[in-house]
Amino acid sequence: MIKTKFSIAIHIMTLLAMYKEDWMNSILIAESLNINPVLVRKEIAALKAGGLVESKEGKNGGVKLLIDANKIRLSDIFKIAKGTDTVLSPLKNKPNPNCRVGKQINSKMDTILEDIDTAISKELEKQTLEEFMNQF
Amino acid sequence: MIKTKFSIAIHIMTLLAMYKEDWMNSILIAESLNINPVLVRKEIAALKAGGLVESKEGKNGGVKLLIDANKIRLSDIFKIAKGTDTVLSPLKNKPNPNCRVGKQINSKMDTILEDIDTAISKELEKQTLEEFMNQF
DNA sequence: CATTACTGTAATTTTTTTAATTACAGTATA
DNA sequence: TATACTGTAATTAAAAAAATTACAGTAATG
């Protein structure tokens, strides 16, 4: 569910940008979000795989930005949160293949859905994480 | 759920554009989509309220475009499907009000989420329903 | 070197959301 | 007056998401 992941990811990244010297742990972050720490850790795993953060295990461990907040654009965070999904996904039910529209709708829709994601990325490219954080 | 509604609405509108002389009924449309007719009728109610289609009750009734397909842009359909929601909605859990980020994140996010919807609308403005239909 | 405090995941359960179904009143057609 | 629709509300079933539990692995610290 992109909509949740995106909100979680932005929140996490804002915290990390604000306390960029500290290793922040998932419980603290989860308390700020008011969600379960495991969800936070999962999203951190994605941000880590995307190269935006680093983490340290063990006592006094936690997470930290790997890149300066002014080098990170909100679109970078969006792309990681979204993964391979599209924001507006097609219906799960297979449309009727005996219908002229049903037969082709999914492939035609796919183009639109990809274009929408590209448009979102372009929009989010405009703002850096630092700019976003400086509002707080 | 905007993602479902948008797909349903586009599918319905494509069918109506293709068979623009006919009153199409919800069972036929539902069979093309392979979903329940009640869901179709609900989305038709929204399209009707949005002024894009007209419907006729009783025997031989159904739904029909009210506006020519070349005057309808995909953004018009998107706006109706989305209603007052944003595509990427904020988390339901209230973030921690004792946290500097938690306290303000929702209001700051709202701006981003609105901007995303505007960007999607702009993208979908580029294509008319007729152009989309002509692909089939 | 044992204790503590973390990450990282997997597995399971609970909760929430979405979709399907059922039901039926109202209406136009023939 | 029978038939075939729309329009909606209420209920049930199914699917998805979130929370919880559990625990192995790891690093710091006394």
C-alpha cells in the first residue's frame, strides 16, 4: 500500500534529517508516528536498500541518513516507497475477454498508470528533504 | 478507494463512448468489468452527479454519455472518481503531538498530497476520452 | 564475558477495509 | 400488469493491512 508507505517514509526521513547526528532507533520513530515498530523497520529496510540511509545493529544502534538532506528529493523517497507498484493499480478482477473493451483495457490502462507515477515523481522532484524539514 | 473507482470509471466511460447511441445497463457493464453490478451503479451515481452521464430508469433503461467523448478529458473522470479524497492519503493514526515532527507532519503532508493530485490532473488533462477510446 | 539494547525478519493474529450479495422500493416500457 | 431496469440500504464474505509475538543476530558496556 503505497499511500501508507509514502507517509511513513517521509516521516522517518524528516526525523532523520532533523537529528542527523544521531542513530535513531525504531521504537522512538514508531512513537512519533504512533505505529508499530515493525512497520518502521520494514520501511527502513526499503530506504536502506534504496541507499538513502544506513543502520547500525546492536546496543545504541539505529538509523541515520547516508546522504545530505539537501541532496535528497522527495521523489527519491517516493520511488522507494512505491517500489514496483503503481500508485493507482488496476483492478484485480480480470475483465471479460469476450468484450472489445474488457479484452484490452488493462494494457491501455497500464500506460496511463505509469504516466501518473511519472507525473507524481516530477512534482516531488521540486522539493528537497531539507526544504521540507525546514518547515518544522 | 480511489484506485478502484478510477479504473471502474474509466472502463465504464470507455464503454459508453464506444456505444454512445445505446442505453447501457449496469449488468452488461458489470460483466465487462467482471465485478458486481452494485459497484457499477455506485460509480455511475458519481459520474451522474459529476454531469458526465445521464441515466434512465425502468425497462430498457440504462446509462449514456451526456457530453461528447471529445469534450471529456480523463482528468474529468479522475476528479469525479477521487471526490474529496487525495490519492495518497495521510495515515489514520494520529502522530505523537509531543514530537516536533509528529505535531506538524500532517498539515505539512497535506500540501504535498494536494500537489500530487493536481499533478495527476494536469497529466490526465492531456488525453480526451475519445482519444483513449480510439485505441480499442 | 554476561547483560542490555538494539536490528532484522518471519509467523501469526487481529482489525480494518473493500467487494459481493441480498433485498426491495421506484419507474418506464410494452 | 408483467417485465426489466435504476437506485440504495443493509448485510455478509473476502481480502488486505496493521499489530503483535517471537526470536536469532549483533554491538556496546560495565
